[in-house]
Amino acid sequence: MSANPIDVQDFITMSDVAIQERIVAAKAALGDRLIILGHHYQREETFRHADVSGDSLKLSRSAANSKAEYIVFCGVHFMAEVADIVSRPEQVAILPDLAAGCSMADMANLANVERAWRELADVLAPDEHITPMTYINSAADLKAFCGRHGGIVCTSTNARHVLEWAFEQREKVLFFPDQHLGRNTGFSMDIPLDDMVVWDYDLPLGGLTPAQIKKAKMILWKGFCSVHQLFRPEYIDEFKKKYPETKVISHPESSFEVCQKSDYVGSTEYIINTIRDAEPGARWLVGTELNLVNRLHEQFKHEGTNVHFMSGTVSMCSTMFRIGPSSLLWVLENLLEGNVVNRITVPSVEAEQALLALNRMLDVSP
Ligand code: CIZ
Ligand code: SF4
């Protein structure tokens, strides 16, 4: 490691073109020691340098299966943690900007989840009656919590299979942090809305009565993704008045009302595959992050397919946006100098327990 890592400020005055050229050169010089992962929500100027693109789990698994020593994750913090957990010990996971978090993931933390578990113990023995289930959009210590309490992780692709498994273990599920993914998945499995209660982590006993907890099948953490809350059912109605032939497809982080009005609901991979495999020339209204929607539009417009964003307001994942080309270049040029900057390391006990919950998910996923 050289004495002084290159400062990110060194790139502030550099032109966009020069930054792009230097990323290409640094990537070539690092060769197969490096793999760059690009999440679907990543902005174009960064995304174009990705060796692999995908959702968080697909990306982490392809990195672990690669020869690369350095895994540079153009995504958000929890994704780089998953990459560190599932990769080999000699591989190094790097997040180009440490401020790239996920506001939804931050709505649940170990302190408030452990407090919920203690409070639930006043009503019923949680380790006997409740399976904790966390969305992959959560910190590694929450995945570890699920690992040591007989629980599991899910992604938006496998949430249904994982939820079935969770109910085979115990009769109730505590689902965090995204209430919408929990509710939309539970409802699609015929769990009535009345059997799903919301746990408000700012209130004692989640703002619920013991009777409500005893009756509930699912206890949904009061978390949400602000990007996906932007989508409104009225917008779908207005759009369909203008273009009645529209097919509506939404991510399950969107509200219940939006998902109910959608023809298809599924993860980013599902959205991409559904549009790709449909008859060319269709018109789509898509409820997920703007960078992905714009990319789909660009990709399929030559077939006469129209892909529209489900809002008149520009809304992107602002934390994902932080991984700009200059932070990618900063990381790569430091690697060339022998400096590892922004390494993401999950402590070993936590990683082991988190892996337990991730492996349970992989075992039950189709
Ligand atoms: O797991 C992911 O990558 C996220 C955040 C969403 C999705 O549906 O793929
Ligand atoms: Fe988190 Fe929402 Fe961004 Fe996804 S789009 S990473 S859930 S803030």
C-alpha cells in the first residue's frame, strides 16, 4: 500500500470524458483481478463499466464465482456486505462511496429489532411462534439476527417461496424492513389484510395490542422505500385513460393499491425479463426506479416498444446515485497504486450467522 491514497478531490476538476477514459484504462490495467458489479438502479455513466449487471443477489453470487480479487460494487451498502459474506475470504468487497446506503434498510436496526423481539416476548414466546424474515435490503447484523433465531432472508424474486418456508417453521412471521413487500407477498398467498398488522418501531409494543399480535399471521415492520412510494394508483388510471392498451408492471416495494392495479408485480429481474419476453410493440407503465426504466426504454424502443415511468416526477434512488464515475475512478486508481479504499468487511461471527440465513433462502429458492 502506498503511503498516501489518492484523494477523491483530485477528480473534482477533471472533465467527464477524461474520467470515463481513465476508468477504462484502470479497468484494463487491473484485468481479471477486478470485477465491477452494476445494480439495475445504477446511473448510466457508471453502469456502462459493469462487468455484470443484475439484482443484489445475482451480482454477489457472480462475484463469488469469479476469479477476481477485488469486487467493486456499484450499488448500495447492504449489497456490498452481501458480496463480502458470500465471497471467498481472499476476495475484497469495495463500495465506491460509503454514503451510498439504503434509506429503507436503515429503518430497521439491530437495536429496534431486538427491542421488538423482547416486547413480543411479553405476549408470546417469539422463538417458538414467530419466524423472523428480513428482506435482503437490510444490514448484515439483521441477517445475522435471522440466522440465530431460526429465520431467513428473502429477495423480491423469491419472497413467496421464502414466506412459505417461514410459515412451515412457525405460525407467524415478523417481516422487516419493508411493509409493502411483506403485505403484497402475503396477500398474493391469500393472507387477508386483517391478518397483517404493522409494527411501528417508535411505539411501545409496535403500537399494537396483545390481542392484535396474537391474531396476526404477519407482523410487518413499518419500513418503506421512498422511491417506490412515489407511485400512485391515480397515475395508473390517468395513464390508462390515455393509452388503454397499456400493461402495468410494478415492483412489490410499491404500495398495495399500486400493486393491485398492476397486471404484473415482481422484482427488477422479473420486470426486465417480462418486458424482454413480451410481444414487441407493447406499451408499458413501469413502477420501479427511474434509471432502470429509462434503460428498458432505450433497450426496446427499436422494436416499437414504449416503456414509461409511473410518475411525472423524476425520482431516482438518491443513494445509488452517489456512485458516480469519479468515485469509481478513485477506487480503481487507488487499487492500481496498491491502496484498498472503502473496503466493506462484515465481522466473522456476524457473517457466519448471516450466511446461515442467506443459505436457508438459497435452499428454498426455486
Ligand atoms: O435485490 C435487489 O437488487 C433489489 C433492491 C431489488 C430487486 O427487485 O432486484
Ligand atoms: Fe433502498 Fe429504495 Fe434505493 Fe432500493 S430504491 S436501494 S429500497 S432506497
